[in-house]
Amino acid sequence: GEQVEQLPSILRVQEGSSASINCSYEDSASNYFPWYKQEPGENPKLIIDIRSNMERKQIQELIVLLDKKAKRFSLHITDTQPGDSAMYFCAPNNAGAKLTFGGGTRLTVRP
Amino acid sequence: EAAVTQSPRNKVAVTGGKVTLSCNQTNNHNNMYWYRQDTGHGLRLIHYSYGAGSTEKGDIPDGYKASRPSQENFSLILELATPSQTSVYFCASGRTGAVDTQYFGPGTRLLVL
């Protein structure tokens, strides 16, 4: 199956600064690149995604960048707030086939 | 929003006992998935299904069986539960052939004593 590497596993930032998480994958057929946020005791929820025909997508403070040639995509959270503290997962995949999630990044935003 | 429900939400089982975790989705999605998540870690795929009557092995299927009797329902079965299966289990559904997200259920906390 798809091999997915997500880094860093732990990320601590100061409120108001930016946070960046990277995801590398191996399957060149991957064409859908979502990011999920999971708050403590909750289920993972999609926060932003990008498809293979795009290189950049922004929703408010969330930015996703995709480099298909390098087989990696990244999540950038600008102007972080304490409410951004959570686990984040990437899950590159191909048209609804079996997903492989990255190992997760625990983000802590310090006030 | 997509609706995926799981039951029970919490379960305590004894070693060697049989446990059945149930998942229901009302999205008419073909694909359904079972994951486990251990504290502070990512999601690992146990079994998945492409539709009623189909079950496929995921990345960590040993010790688990799955059943998909209908489009809406997907069960995970632990025939002989072991303490190593103590975890949080998430069910998810998604569309076939569509570049799309998965929708997760609320999770089931299983403790095997």
C-alpha cells in the first residue's frame, strides 16, 4: 500500500506564528490530498483538501501546497490560535481507494 | 453533513470474549472502513469494504473479521479479544471512484481486560 511520511510528529508554536506540516507519499497515482484535524476525544474531520490539478489552495488561515513532482504536500496554518491545537493527519489517495494516513502531527499553540 | 454512527460508544470486554462493533451510515456510500487509533498515534486500517457482501483486508487485519451485510452497515468482529486490541476504533464511509473525503463516525472505545 501507499507509504506516507508525515513530519514533524510534534510541533509547538507561539500564538500568532505560523505552523507547517509536511507529508510525503510514494504512489504517483495519488490525486487527492486531504488534511484532517482531530481534537481530543473527537473523530478526524476534513479541514482542507487539494486535488492534483492545483498547486495551492487557501481557506482562511489554512494553506495547502502540492508538489506532485516531489510527491509531497504541506499544510500551513498562518496566525495560529490556541484552538488550532490538535492532531493533524494527511491521507494522500487515489479516487477513494484504500487510504493510508500519515502518522499524525500533534500541534500545540502556546498562548 | 454525512452521517456515520457507531455502537457501542464504549465497551469493556474480557480476554477471549467475542466483541462486535457496529457501524451504520446513511450517506449511501459504497466504501466503508474500520480503523484503530492508539493513544497519540495515527489511524491504521483494519478492514474495508467496497459494497454489500464485500470485505477486504487492510494493513492490520490479524485478529479481526469484518462483515458488510448491507450498504448501510459494516461490522468489525473480534472473535477472541486480547488486551492488545484495547484501542479506539473508528468507522468511516466514502464514495467509490470519487476523489473525495472520508466521513468518520464518533469512535468506539474498547477496553479488553
